[in-house]
Amino acid sequence: MTVESAPAAAAKDGRRGPVDPRLWRYSRSARGYLVLTVILSLVVTVTVVVSALMIGTVLAGVITDPAARTVSAWGTELTVLACAVAVRTVATWAHTRYAHRSASRVIGELRDEVLAAATALPSRELDPRRDELATVLTRGIEGLRAYLTGYLPALLLAVTVTPLTLLVILFVDTTSAAIVVITLPLIPVFMILIGLLTKGRAQASLKTMTALSAQLLDLLAGLPTLRALGRERGPERRVRELGDEHRHSTMASLRVAFLSSMVLELLATLSVALVAVSIGLRLVFGDMGLRAGVIALVLAPEVYLPLRMVGAQFHAADDGMAAADKAFGVLDERGESGRGPRTPVPAGPVVLRGVGVRTRAGLAPHGLDATLEAGRVTVLTGANGAGKSTALQLVLGLAEPDEGEVTIGGTPVRDLVRAQWWREVAWLPQHPVLIPGTLRENLDLTGPVDAHPDLVDRACTATGFDDVLAELPDGWETRVGVGGLGLSLGQRQRLALTRLLLSDARLVLLDEPTAHLDPETEARVLASIRELAARGAAVVMVGHREAVLAAGDTVVAVAADTGVPA
């Protein structure tokens, strides 16, 4: 895809012209860089015109006036020419120096904005877009560097240098100006034709890269399991196919880039040649002055150069703009539908009233009513897929109900200051979050606990993690990989439970807390959970086992409405 197809693409994918105003809205550094680029473009335009005028004046004078063939006779003109060349050089150097710095700042700001907006999305919206956003935030948005350092300056030069130099040519030689006016539209016409041929290549390339990245990450994450099953060589064919698809799409884009560059260079060369031939013939027959001819000849290439640069740079910038457009989509959704939390967390129980969440199969949960009171253990039970884990996400504010509401002290969760609410909640999901590092670093995720070694020992005893530590030669300094790699499922569960038992949160949410635990450890863990409630915390557990149900003060049955008769 080339610059010529940008207007058509804009109508389709939401962009608003070759310079997307959302870029300036979401990045302060981008606005400063735009101002600097505009100023430097105007400076370059002035130096181009001044240089052409001085060169034409000096050459015409030296050739037509033998008495003026000394340096001293043209001291003023040569000084002005040297200053113009020096200023143009400095302006080009300044832009090159600050362009990459500004591009890094812009990319960093956008990455932070998109990451914050993505993490604020409800989990139901984030999950299907996780791979796409990961690709955009890593490799995709880096493509904006070519847009900011190459395409944008070329575009600004095209709207400053091209019209102003054409205006100067018109004043000195109307015939050359007429030739330029006739031939200049050929460049965008051929750009449009090439753009129609390559329309959508950037989006296709980004889609292929996203699929490849997602499958590679899934493969790496599941490699230990695949090796245990003897299937580690099974997915390599699909990964190779995706790699080949990405290679083919990339090479196709490069071929189009070379083709369009050749076409643009050829058109610009032929157009300048027409101007030069016209000037040469008229000079031979005495139909124009030498000064006007030299000025027109010097300025003619400058008229076509910015458009050639725009076409050449757009191929490199389009991948970045395709990724940026997806990033802007996330930011736009935050601006349109995201209502910022603003209410401090009040005191009072958590109440779920007629809560329902719409899924593909219906509502799960459906019509859920529950009151989560301090000092009591509430157990959510029900069939798989009934929406028990979803109910916990509703309480956390990670999702919003389609029916009913979840309130704390009468205030809806969606209106709370989210960071303040999360500081008052401890959550143990089905798959505990463990970071690469030592076991001590994982224990300290909820805050340093070194000041209370007795509490740590009691928590480890309650969960049976003391037995795990005894088996590890490095104890708390044992290092684990991504997702707790190096520990078994049961050991990960015990570490996460130990971390949770050290929390002083007012609300404790546990999703299948005794999964992967033996009956003896389960009994100790449930006793410790009862102690949390006795200290004043509101405890909510999801579970099916009889021991878990017996540990609850209140058991709430969670049901789904799939529209299918029971």
C-alpha cells in the first residue's frame, strides 16, 4: 500500500487523512515534534528558493558579463548562498538529531497509554484481543518510528517546498511552470494505481505477525507438557507455515516498495528532463534569459523531490500506522465508553443483586443474589460454566454485569476508585500468578513480610508449604520461571495460599483454593481461611468439595440460564 491509497484506507479503517489527529491528541511529544518539523520545513523551503535565486544570478552574471568574473564582484550573492546552504544543512541536521529522540518519546507515551487502557478493559473484552495487543505494543507500534522520522517530514515538505518552488518558477518562467503543472499530477496518479494494487498489505502483514507471535508463545508455554507427552515436534509444521506466510507477505511488500520507487523516480526524471530540454531549446533560440533558465532548472527537481520522498517513505511507515490505528482504537474505546472511577470505597457489605452476565450460551451467572458480609465465609457452588469465577470478577470490577448490579455499601463497583478497591481485596484465581524470580520475591508481591517471620511460619504450616521449603535446597531463594515453572501445581497453589493468608484485606476471594491439595492439607487450609473470617474479613470461596461447603457460613448456588430446558 502506498500513500496514494491512504484516503481510501482512511475511510475504511478509521484514519482521518495521512496525518491522524489522534496521534497528536494522545501524545504530547508528538505535538512538539510536529511544530518543530513544520518550522524546519519552512526554513528548508526558504533556503531552497534563496539558493536557486543566488545560483541563477551568479551564473548568469558570470557568463554574460566578462567584467564581472571575479569573486569580489559577487561577494554579497556568494555570502547569501553560503548562508542559505549552511542554514539548510543545520536545519536538516537538527531534524535528524531530534527526530529519533522525539519518535522514541512518542512511541513510549503511546505504549504507556495503550497498556493502561488495555489493562482497564473488562476481561471478556481483553481476552480475545490479548495477542493482537501484545503484538501492537511490542513490534507493531515500533513501526511508527519510520512514519515520524521519514514519512511525516516528507509530507510536510510536499505541502511547503512543492507549491512555493512552483510559484517561484511561475514568476521567472511560465513555460517551465506549465510543464511542471502538467507532469506533476502524474506522480500521485501512479501512486494511486500502485496503492489500489497493494491495498491492505499492511493489515495482512500485521495479522500474520500476530498469529505467528500468539502460536509461538502458546508453544513455548506448553513445551514442557508437549515434551512429557512426546509431542514436542508436532506443532513445528504449523509454525513453519505461519513463518512462510509472514515471509511471503513481507517480501511482497518489499517488491511493491521497490516497484513504486522505480516508477516515481522514472516519472520525476522524465519530468525534469522535459523542463531541461525546453529551457535548453529556448536558450539556444534566444527566447528566454539565462538567469530565469538557471533558476527554473535548479528549482525543477525540488518540486518533484518531496512527492517522491512521500511515496518512498509511505511503505516503511504504513506498517506502523496500521498498528497505531489499532492502538488508537483501544484509546478511543476508553474515551468513549470508559467512565473513570471516582468514588472512594465506602464501608459496608458487598451485595450482588439479580446479577447476570451474557455469554454465547446465555446468561452465566443468572439472577445471582448474595451478600458478602465481614466475618463470614460465603461459598459459591454450582455446575461448571455456571459463572462462579465470573461472579468473583464482577466483585473485583474486572467485568460489568449485563443484568443487576454489584454494590459496596450501596455504591456500584464500577464507580469506585479502582486502585483503592483493589488494595482492600485479596484474590486467589484458579491459576495463581507467579513471577520469574525467587520464592521470596513471589511472597512479597502483596507487600514485604520479613517483619513478621512468625506469621510467615504459621501461614506456611497452615498450607503445607513448609514441607515444600524443606525439600528445596535454597529454601526461599529458590528461583522459579514464568508462571511458577519449576514447581508442581500443588506447590504453586500452596505458595499462593501462603501469600494470601498473610494479607490483611477486608475481602478475600478464593477460586477453588483447595484444588491440587491432599485432604490433610485441605483441612488445615480451610481452618486458616476460617481464621481470616474470624479476624473480620469477608471471605468468598468457589468450591465443590464437601469439606469446602462445610467450611462456609453461607452456601450460594450459582446457576446459568442457557435457554435449554433442564
